[in-house]
Amino acid sequence: MKARVEIRLKGGVLDPQGQAIGNALRGLGHESVAEVRQGKLIELDLKTTDPEAARTEVDAMCKSLLANPVIESYAITIQE
């Protein structure tokens, strides 16, 4: 079973990397870029075959290590 975790900074949290990417894109002539927010994608291969157990385990991973719930939000996708 595979899991994908998309992690993004919550709204209102400064995103210096996103700002740098936006500035670089505008510097390359992409003037239509108004704002950039960057995030990260984590893909996991899990041994479990139970989708609900997988979601519960990945949620625990996010809360303990993969994401900082104070400043980041995350979305979990489970694929069989």
C-alpha cells in the first residue's frame, strides 16, 4: 500500500522559499506570477493492506515527525 503526504505551510505563515521562487520566476520574465507557496511531498510504501490502518499510522507519523502541526497542514492520500 502506498501513502502520499502533501505538506504545506498554513496561511499567514511566512514562506521565504516561496517568495524566493516567485522572485526568481518574475526575474525570468514570468510576470503573471503573483504569489508562490512551496511545500513538500513525501511518498511512503507501507506493509499494511488495511487502508484505514494505513491512514491512522501515517497520520501519527505526520503528527510526530513529518509535519509541524503548529505551522503546517497536511493531506494524506492512500493508494492500494
